[in-house]
Amino acid sequence: MALLPDNAPPPQKSPFKNPYLYTAIILVGVAAYIAFIFFTRHESNRAFERRNAEKAAARRRADDQAAIDQLGGSDLAIRSFYATPATVSRGESTQLCYDVANAKTVTLDPPVADVWPSHYRCFDVAPKKTSTYKLSIADASGKSTSQSIEVRVQ
């Protein structure tokens, strides 16, 4: 064993013999693995939420379309216009009822009551003689349709 002179620098240790280097490499590897796990789980959760949101939106659209179709779709229509009872005795009244879809204006001829766009509206009338009532509707673009009923008076 050779002795070193007092002013000689100590011999250099190899960096591969330093335990801190291996510990740091292991810690960096573990941190990278944990970051990878968190990132992949976050991305998979986002994809899952996106798919669920798309399914929910499609379900809402289908439900909304079914409601529109059930209530008359987007077409202008008189879904019902009737009198109950259709035949009355002189001095008695009957109810006129109507149901319209997508109407902007509603008119009744002869004008015996105020009418407006409604999915269900009824009002009383007391005709003195057999009368024909005509319900006319129009939408915002000017398209119109009408329907008539007769109330008989005995």
C-alpha cells in the first residue's frame, strides 16, 4: 500500500460507486411510472365521459324529436276540431274544442270566442240555428290551413 504525500489530492471515486446516483435513477423511474399511470387513467376517464355525454345527447335528441312528433312535428296542422255534443236543442250550449300544432295565428269564423294557438282549448257556444264553424290557422311563413264543423240545432 502506497502512502500519498500530504499535498496530493485524494484519488477520484468512480461515479458508479455512488449510492445516491442509483437512488436518484430509481426515484425518477418511479415518478415517471406514476405520472404515466395518472395520465393514462385521466385520458381514459375523459374518453369515457365523452362517450357518455354523446350517448346522453343522442338520447335527449331522440326524446325531443319524439315529443315534437307526438305534438305534431314541425308541420302546421289542426290536430283536432270538434263539438261536443254535435247536436243540441235550441237554447242549449255545446263545447267547441281545438288542438293546433305550429300555428302563429288562429281564427274562428263566425267569431264567437277568443282563440289563440293552443294544444288543447275548449269554449262554450250557444248557436240559435244550425251553424258551421271554420277554424283557420297560419304559421310564421304564411302557410295556412282550415277545418270546418257543423253544430246542429234541433
